[in-house]
Amino acid sequence: MADRSFIPVRFAVLTVSDSRTLEDDKSGDTLAERIEAAGHQLIDRAIAPDETKRISDIVGAWCVDSEIDAVITTGGTGFTGRDVTPEALEPLFDKRMDGFSHLFHRISFDKIGTSTIQSRATAGLVDQTFVFVLPGSPGACRDAWDHILKDQFDYRHKPCNFVEIMPRLDEHLRRGGG
């Protein structure tokens, strides 16, 4: 196979927090910096309170925006009463990406041990948009990007990556199936 050229991917980042602002959002900053340093585009970035409808409305709108290929959220994946990001987004998933959660927890275990069980990190496909739901710490965002997402969103990564399958995510629609 001939060497491949890099293809930039268009991202949106949502920080879920009742207390953060864009000025003090370290997790969102971590993701934004890594996305852009890798050569991708940050199309949109927002902060939403820990409210199911608000989270699903923002991510749902991004997933139908043809200018956005992938969404990463940070925050709201724990077990406290205000942690509702998985509840807000998993109902939107057309396909779940169970392997993401498993791999994230394996990587996280090496860093924080059994405390990784306190995260409900998840991922899936909404329409033709990848959605990743990460914990709210900068360390978790770093681990997810550096050890999973950076390679999967690099067209040059072998043996396979998300970028090479992106043109085929809507095959079921073109075939008329559901």
C-alpha cells in the first residue's frame, strides 16, 4: 500500500460542567490543543450544564452539521446525581463503540488503578458522526486522545483507522436500508 497523506478531520468539543467557563476549562483546552496540534480543525466548542436535554440538543445539532465529523465531550461520566452525559447521548447512538470504553479503561487503569471504574466513558456513532464521551479531567482527555483518538483519526495509521471508513458510514442510507 502506498504511503497515505494526512487528511484533517473536523471536530467539536463540548465540556459538560455546571461550574466551568471557556476561560478555565482545562479539559476542553487539552482536547482543543491536541486536536489542532495533530493538524485537525476545531469547528466548534461549547460548555453546557449537567442537563440531559441541553447536552443532547448541542451534540445532536453538531451530529447533523455536515461541517463536523466527530464530537468529543468531557465531563458528566461519573456516578453523582448531576453526571448525566451518558444518559443524554447514548440514546442518540445509532451504533455503540464498546471497544472504546474497554480500551479507555485499560489505559486508565495503568494511570489511576481501580478508580477507572468510576467513569462511564462511552462512544458511538450518531448519524455519520463519531461521538466520544470522556471524563472531565484533563488527564482522562490526554489519555483518550494520546492513546486512542490521535491514531484512529490519522489516515496514515495502519492497519485501520476511522478516517478511511468515514466515506462509508452512510452505506445503509444509500442502499435504502435502515
